[in-house]
Amino acid sequence: PSESLNFAESFFLIFIEYFLVNRKFNAGIAEGLDLTGKQRIFALFTIDKNGLVTDIIIKAPHKKLEKEALRVIEKLPEMIPGKQRKRAVAVKYTLPIVFQIE
């Protein structure tokens, strides 16, 4: 059972990263910020017991990138909350947003 949960969590994060975040994140904001190479932004958030995205913390190399990442994470839809012993529980996630600046 724990392996299934790990697979489900991994799939969930891959789904969010590739189908929601990367399609909506405007990496063009990074142009003109004197940044080069691979950039990493970390979005930490909780899916609460009601399925809502809460407690968002963004760590990025520039405030404009933090603002854009926050905009995208705030657009995540309501989700099915995690369950433990058949009760809805809050689950914390860390989502990396990685992109290349030429």
C-alpha cells in the first residue's frame, strides 16, 4: 500500500508540473533580469483537508519570478484531499519549476 501511495503522489506532482504549471508559467518574465542558465523556483504549498491550495511559499532567484509562480500556483483547481485512516488530511507538497534562460 505505501508503494502505491508514493506512486500516486509522484504522478500527482508530475501532472501538476507538466500539465498545469509549465503551460501557464511565463518564463519570458526572466528575460531582462540578468539571469542565465537553468533557473529553479520552488513552490511549497498544502492541499488542505477541503482540497484547497493553502500556505503557499515561493522561493525564486528574483521577486518577479516569485510573483509569477505564485500567480500560477493560485490558479490550481480544488483537489481531492489526501486521506489517512479514511479521514481527509492536509498534505504538504514541494513543486520545482525549472526552466532554461538562453
